[in-house]
Amino acid sequence: MGASNKNAQDNIQPKGNKKPLQVLHISKKDSQEINNEQNNSQEDIKKENIAIKPQIIEDNSVKEIEDSSEKTKDFDIYQQNLTQQDLKRPLNFSEQNTDFQLERTVDEFDFDESAFLEALNANEPIGATGETISGKVIAIESDGLYVDIGGKAPGYMPKKECGLGVITNFKEKFSIGLEMEVLVIKEQNADGMVTVSARALILRQSWEKVSSFAKNGELISVLINGFNRGGLTCDVDGLRGFIPRSQLEDGQDYQSFVGKNLKVAFLEVNPESRKLVLSEKKASLVSKLTSLELGQLIEGEVLAVKPYGFFIDLGGASGLLHQSSLTNGSIRSLREVFREGEIIKALISEIDLEKGRIGLNTALLENSAGELIIDKQKVMQEATERALKTKALFDKKEQDK
């Protein structure tokens, strides 16, 4: 029992398929080479450490950490001092000395275009030059008055701009609260005040009125208030009118017309140059024109032959028979048809009261193109009957106006 088997360990077999551990045998020569390589690598590392000199690097992170720690301490102290009420109250960043910044951007959801335009209109200056504004008198001074026109500052009206002519009872004519229309004649100054005028508005309205009269060929009666070497002067709704001597029926003793009324027509109306020229002769012509009608057959004498047509005397007025309205045929010369001093018949095709002009037509009297050239006498003899056929044409032209 006490006997040991020396070969017991040799008889033990490994379990499973595991291979027995293998022992690596290193010779003495190999171990010396490994030691030499390790010594060489350590010497290289020492040399590199000696070659690289240490550099001093300023590291701000340490300072930032210290600062942040200080802020953390302050915040901890602040939290310790909070009461129960303070904890329930919402945090207000404006009460704390923090670095938080609230940034707001405008997007399509909180941009109100209508409100933006309304704000622009509210800040838009009131009273551009030439603009008519309704206002109310709020203050009166010796040299002018102030009118509330709805702007940030009232409008100022100098005394000379309060009306036409000289105003003697200034404070009686204008009272506080009086509503009136004014015209802006000077835009805002540094104080936001504009200069307004009632006189300029009256004159503008007068120019508009006389321009309409002239366009419609209306006649007016004026009082002659002066004269000069060229003619007579008068007043027309606050405007200075002038009647040249050549436009008077009798211009020899023209000075005798002062203080008398004359019936005149408008010869020239120019608001920009403030030129208003009137004519007594044109008034006589317009009076005759108003008695005429479109399509009416008239008889007159050929006064002159021009390259573009004939001038026909209608008894105190002259009409133009243009070559385009002469015949529907082709002609070589106007004198082939009519000559000066010849009595002819023609239709009135145009009446321009503003220019005092009458347009005539003989082509409408033809039954065929060029008939007037071939048989002028027959056309003139049958002119009255042929004019009746064209009446419907002129009635339609009148309705289309």
C-alpha cells in the first residue's frame, strides 16, 4: 500500500481531444538577443525624451473651471437663500445676473402685413404740394391762421393766402371752428407743418372752370377794368383776362370800353403760363355757329383756294372744305372743281365751338364717285334733295358723341 508507482504520472492520459501544453525552449543565444533589443529600445526612448524640451502651455480650461466653480458656488448660495414662496414663483430671468439671451425671429406666422401697412399709412406725412385737404380753423393770429388738417401738426395759412384781393375784416371772416378746403402750397418743414392756401385753391378752381367753358365754346360777359397799349383787361373769376385790340369789333376807340360789359369767347386758356386771352370777334362767330347743325346744307362764296382745300364765306363766319371731303373721285388740281368767287353748296360736317371752326363736305352729295368733277352743275342743283338722304348719317354721328 505504501509503495508508489513512479510511472503513475506518465500513465495519466489527457481527457478529451485537448493537446498537452508545449514548452518553448529558448537557447542562451536567443535570450541574449532579446535582452539587447530591449536595452536598445529603452535607450532610444531616453534619447527622444532628452531631445524634446518641455513647453509651457497656457491652459485656459483651468481658469474656466475655476470661474464656473465660482458661479456654481454663487448659484448654490442663491438657492439656499430661496424661500418657499420664491420656489413657487415662476423664474424671471430679468431678476438674475445670468448670461441667458432670448432671441426671437420673425417668421410668416407672426408677421401681420395689414398691420404693417396700417402703421405705414399712419406715419405717412399729410399734405403733399398740390393736394386739396379739408380742415378746420383752430387758431387766428394777426399775420395768418392755423388749420387742423389731420396731421401731426396743423397747417399754416398766411393772411395773403386767405382769399382773393385784400381782406379787411380778417378776424370776422374767419372764426374758430370754421370748416374750409385748402390747397397745400408748401410741404412740411422740420416741425411737420405745411403751408396751405385758400386763395390758390380758388384760382385752381377758376382755371378748371374757364377751361371747361372754352372746351364747350361757351360765351361769358366780362367787366372791362383797365386797358394798356395792346388791349383791354378784365377779371374772370379772380383771373386776369386780356382782350387784344385785334379781337375787338371796333378797336379804334378801345379805351372807351373801360367800365362796360363785353360778351367774349375764350381764345387761349393756359393755366401753366397763366395766360387767359379773350375775343369779342370770336364771340360773334360762336353765336353764329350755335345756330348751325350737323348735316345742314349751306350756301357760300369761295374766299380762297389753298393747297389743302377751300375757305367758304358763310356770312360772318368761314368754313373749310378740305380736299379729302371734296369728292370721292381723284383730281389733279383743286381748281378743276371750284374757283375763287364761285357760289357753292355744301354740307356742314363738323362744328368746333372751342376753335371756332366749321368743316364742310361736298363728297356726300355725289351719287357716284367723281360725279362732282364730271357734272358739277347737276350736283349743285339737286343738293337740297340729296342732303335729305344724308340726314340719317349725321343723326347717328351726333348720337355716338
